[in-house]
Amino acid sequence: MSESISSNESIPSSRKKIIVLGSGPNRIGQGIEFDYCCVHGLLAIKECGYEAIMVNCNPETVSTDFDVADKLYFEPVFWEHLWEIVELEKPDGVIVQLGGQTALKLARRLHDKGIKIIGTSYDNMDIAEDRGRFSDRLKELEIPYPEYGTAFTADEAIEVANRVGYPVLVRPSYVLGGQRMRIVINDTEVENAVISLLKHIPNNKILIDHFLDRCQEAEIDGIFDGDDFHVMGVMEHIEPAGIHSGDSNAVLPAFNLTPLEVTTMELYAEKIARALDIRGLINIQFAIKEGKVYVIEANPRASRTTPFIAKAYGIPYLNIATKVMLGAAKLKDFTITKNLKGFAIKEPVFSFDKFPGVNKELGPEMKSTGEAIRFIKDLRDPYFRQLYRERSMHLSK
């Protein structure tokens, strides 16, 4: 009879430690963009004198290379695995802002266990993630947003949809890449959407909000350090609202918005960052209709466009943001100069050839698996003109 032997090859050091949570495996709705965020975050952590510990399970990423972090745990980004690592390492804190929605979803478990979350507090992140709480906060700030209501059952959802007016967007809280989001136009479609949603995500709070049809969509990525707010970039989507931001071609800087609309977006972004007491990164999605700017949602973390903006402008934004999260620096400590001649276009990358049976129609649920970057000198570029022509044809239907 063989004797069972348990062992642990990971010997914790006596150094001050920070754990960074990655985004797990690539899949539809999430590409490799968050790996860039994690890598630059790890480098910033080491520069600040901490031991940088990475938790991720994707062998194709740079963050899981043996020489990037001081210590790598090649484990699934699930609570059971994370809790064992935290108990062993006893870190000074955990960063959840760099690994996308996968990492952010673990914030509540960390908070409940009394583990320090580096940067924005759990409660303030929860306000942004909980669709109902966020809309309530926008109302307090007197920031325009689509009419909405929350529901937990199909009957409640139908009642809300009739109150706010069709078409409506049915969406859950705390999801990756617009998972289970649907644009619906009548009671039957609302009922079917809610039943399907609750089947796959039981007990989720459902937000029903009026869908602003035929309007322009844009987004802002920013950093807030408690005193100053910095706009990393204003990106204007080429496709109209209704296509997930991850599936949209987007242009940096904005090319067709008025100066007043851009200024209004920046004002709203700063008001939200201050109200949520953000420490580090935030991404805010906007809809612009007939000159009026509406806030659709806010993500209190790095977005998939954060690396795009950093590369387009040639600025180490993730290094800066991580040091702000750690409290090791303020925005005023950095000299930030944007270097971009012309425009940068974010192109979504799809993998439909790998999944021939997948529905290729784009909508509010993300289907891309990555993105590419294209630089153009001006708006007369043939590639851009073709994209914009296709958008105009879509709107005219």
C-alpha cells in the first residue's frame, strides 16, 4: 500500500507582494488585449519594489512567460485556486483591473475575505457593474442616460419594457463581452430573452433600458488618481450603436463628433470617475443622438482598447495606471505627450473560419476574438472611406 505524500514546491518569500489576476484562456468575446495590460502592470509593480505575482492559465500569453513576473501561478482564474494562492503568499493586495471581466468578477470574493483590492474599492466597482445602481448614480449626477428599469423575472421585464418604450436592450450585470445581451422589439421577444438569460445566468439582476436607435457611439478611456483625471483617448465608433464596442471599427481620435460633444463626454467621464472614487483605470461608453450625449455604461478597469490607445499614442499608460493604483505616483509626476500623426483605426478580428456554425450577425453580444491597428494619414484614406460608406448604407436601411 503506497503512502500518500503531499508537497508544495512554492516557497513564499518575505518580500511585500502584489498579485495580478489575468483573463484566462482566449475565447469568443475576449481576445489577448488584457495580456498587454497584465505584462505592463507586472513591470510597474517590480519597479515599485514589490514582488510581482501573476495568476493566469493561458500558455499563449506573454504574462505567463517564466521571466515576466517574479512568480507565476499557472492556474485557472477561479476563486478556489486564487484563495489557496492568497493563503500561501499573503499578498499586500490583489489587482483586478488588468485582467478584464474575468478578474473583476472575483472582486466580491476578495472583498468578503478582507483581502485588499489595489486601486478602486469593491463597492465603487460594484456601482459601475450593477446596471441599476449605476443608472441611479447617473441620475444623481444629472448625467443623461437611456430610460431603464430592473427586473428579476420575465413578467417584471415586460412591465419595465412597456414603461421605457420599445426597442429595449435586455442585459445582465457582471458579464463578459456583452454576454446574453439582446435588442428586442416586443413583449414576446422580451420574455424569450429573459428566460434564456436566467437559464444560463440564474438570479442575475436584469437591466431593461430603452435602446437609442440610429445614434453614434463613442468611448473614453481615462485614469483618475483621486485628484486629477486624464483622458487617455476619445474613440469614435464607425458602426452605429447596437454593435458591441469590441466588434466595432473605432477611430482615434474622434473624427466626426463636434467639439462640444467631445468636451461633454470628457466632462461626464471625469464626473463619473470622481463620483466612483476611481483609483486607476475606467472606460465609459457613450451614445450621441441629435447632439445630446448619453452615458451607456462604465467599466472600472482596463478596457480592451487601453493597449490600442497606448500603442497609438506611444505612451506607457498601463505602467502609469498601475503606479497610480498602488499609490506610488500621481498623474502630475508623469510627462504625457501624445504622438499620433493622423488617425489610428481599431479593427476587430473575427475567427468565424474556426467556428463555421456560429451566427455571424453582429449585435450587442461580442463575437470578435481580438483586434488590429491601422494608421492612416487623413480621412481621405480609401480604407476609411469604405468603412464609412458601409456605415452610411447600414443607417439608411
